[in-house]
Amino acid sequence: MLATIVSAALQGIEAEPVQVEVNAGEAGEPKLILVGLPDAAVKESDDRVFSALSNSGFRPPRTRTTINLAPGHLRKEGPCYDLPIALGILAATRQFPGENLGDWLIAGELSLSGATRPVRGALAMARLARRLGKRGLLLPGLSAEEAALVEGVSVFRIDSLDQAVRFLDGTRPQQPLAPTALRDLAGAHPSRTDAAGDFAEVKGQHALRRAIEVAVAGGHNLLMIGPPGSGKSMIAKRIPTIMPEPGLDERLEILGIHSAAGRTLTGETSWQARPFRSPHHTVSDVALLGGGTIPGPGEISLAHHGVLFLDELPEFKRSALEVLRQPLEDCEVTISRSAGKITLPCAFMLVAAMNPCPCGYLGDAKHECRCTPPQIQRYRARISGPLLDRIDLHVEAPALSIAELRSAAPGESSAVLRERIAVARGRQTARFKGGRTASNSRMTQAEIRRDCAIDSELGDLLQHAMEQLSLSARAYDRILKVARTIADLAGAERIAAPHLLEAIQYRSLDRAVFY
């Protein structure tokens, strides 16, 4: 007998339908044959499924059984097909009536006892079930809670193979999970900003604090340059605490990406705070950009609507840094592999930190720098000019003396900074209302001409600075965007000279001076 069940395969952060076809009762040697481009985890499902069937009180097939995962050109990975395969075997061997199996989208991993375990990509599967017009979605516990965030689809929590069978044959009906509001879920899973610390704990570094406020207010990329121990990493980890909380749409996008990567299953993703990703400098190009045999999200996509922090920037491989150039401009990355092509969102704020020289003490008042000029030049040349152009603010982070640390009063708290930044973001939201631009850093050329207009006197000032610092045309636009953000923080309608001069100051480490 032939039984067919609908499941799903993840392609990036989206799900594609997979038909699980089970044909039992074939003549020949008793064995199970699995076809349809399965990976190793899928091939191992027969052992898990047979044990789950036996321990749940069902009879494993005693004839030749063929399982086909269609379409055949789509690579299948992970253990999410255990539950649909087991149900297909039971229906094909007539151990329970499976006439309505095609009405549902089913996924789940099985333990040897028959209990279910959560799977990756529950949000994508819920969107797929809604698009296909399915009667509902059957998923394990935590995965079902995630899927309940998607409106317009009935999600049923299945904790065991026996429960799934009793639900489908009508002997144990149950109600779908109530749609979970993201606001309620955020309250149940508190933010991690408390663990990240508060900006009030940062002493001194007033220029750096100001630069970070400007960067967050406009969504600009930031580079901090200073000796070891100046607090660059400590400050960077506190940046999410001053970022406005993500909106409902942003939060759903964040959870969708992290669900596809399996991060929500391990509790690595906060349901409320913006993501903060800090990969080690040994990270590979694929881990940073995304990809793999079956393309999936990398670090830049996991930082979507959040912060990507690259500490010790020159220590990253040159190839890994260069792959950031296009995503920084387009806020998305397209990955092409033999298994297919996917496009992943990656609208993140880049925050980078580095030492001024290989030893780290160039310009330090208490430590002597032992680096030669060629060594310093080679060290800084690891960061290409085009990548440096895409970083809007370059700011120094000088080391503080012990006396300054003892005498410095606590700075403004994260709550105070977040309130000012929220007001500036509100001005940007009103300015770009009805368009696709979310912040000043994402302004188009037309929006720059409209919202960053300056008079001839300021134009001459900017031209002189561009010539003196040997800046590129891209840096010209970015200075105007930063100046617009500074004006928003000041509540000004137009860019004035102080706003432009401060924006130019944040490019003082660029090009000729930097190298």
C-alpha cells in the first residue's frame, strides 16, 4: 500500500514542500530503501523509526519498503523526516487509517522511545503550511511554540508518535495552540540586556561614547582604534542595550533566521533583545557569509537587525573581510551552490575594534611602541580601502590612567542614551515614512540629495576636507549621512556647520592619514 505525507526541507531561511512517499508490502528481501537525495542524518532515520515504532506498540514493516522523498533534485538534511516516515509506514502497513494525511504538514525528530524532539525552521514551515493551504501543522513541543507565532495557520503540538497516531485517527482530538503574540513571548523570555551590562559602568571615553550614540542613532558602521585595555570590547558588548527594541516585523525576521539555524532550540536567541554576534578572528568565509553544502545563514545573517562585532579586525583573514563589502551595501547576500541559490537578509550594524599597531601601544603615553613604520603600515594595510570606506565612523579609544579611572564619575546610563536615540530614530521614521529606508545609513542617492542638502559654504568646507584626507566619493555620501544623524540628535531641521565638522572628524583616520 502507498501512503503520502507532506513535510518540508529548509532552503536558507525558507521551507520547500517535500512529499514523503512510503510503499510497503513489496516482494523481495525485507529491508527499507530510502531515496530522494537524503543526507547522513536522514539515512539514519530507519534505525530511529524502527525503534520508535516498536517502543510505541506498533509493528515495524516485515516486507520490502521503499521511502521516496520528492522532489528528487532537492537535497534533504536533518532528522525532521522521522515523524512523517513513521506515520507513512503505519499508514502503508494499515496499522491506522491514513486517508487524511495529505491535509497536514508534518515534521519532527523521533527518539528511540517514540517521543518527539524539536526541529529547525519551525517558522518557515508554518509559513509554508499557510501558503499551501494545509489544514494544520504537526510539530514537536518547542517547534510548535515557535510556529504559533505565524498567523493564519493551526499548529498542533505533538509530543510522541503514539499521540500523533491517536490525533490523526480521531481517537484523541486536541485543540491547536493559541496564536502566540510576540509581545507576550518577549515577556516570558526576558531580554539579555541585563547580562550585557550598562553604559553607566563605562568610565571616561566621552568621545567614544558620543561616537557610539551617533552610530546607533543612524545605524552607521563604527571602527574603534585603541590600545589593549582601553575598553573597546566592553563598550561594544553594551551597544545592544542602547538600541531601540525591534518592532514586531523585525522580531519575526530575527526569529525566522535563528530558527532556520537552530539557535532558538538551544536558547541562544533572546526573544526580545537585538542579536549581538561576535565571531572569532579565525572564522571562515563560509561561516561569516553563510553557505555550506546546503546553503544556510552565516554570522552576518544571524546579526540581522542587530550588531556584528569584529574584535581585532586586522587579524581576520583578508578574504573573510572582503566578503563583507557587498552585504554592507545591499543588506542582503546571495549564495550560489550546486544545491541551489538563496538570498539571505543581513541588515546589520558593523562594529569593529583594532589596535593602532601590532604591539598595540602606538601613541600610548605610558608604553613605548616598538613597531617600525613598515610594520605599522603592513598591519593597517590588512584592512582594504574599500572596506574602510564602508565604515562611517572611525574613532580613537585612548587608554585611561588609574587616576582617571578612580576619579571618573559614572557615565549616562543605557536607558538615558536609548531614550535620546529613540527620539532621533523617530525623526528618521517620520522622514522616510512610506519608503523602504529605515535609518539614515540606508539612505538612497535621491534621499541624500533631499534630506542632506547643504549650502555652498558648507559644500566648500566638505570639499576641502575631502581633498586633505584623500577621501573617496563613497566617503562623501557617508559624511553627509552621519551629519544628518548628528542633526537629528540635536533636533535640527537642516545640517549646520557643527554637525558637518563633527561628521568629518569621524573620518580623520581614513585613507592617507590612516595608512
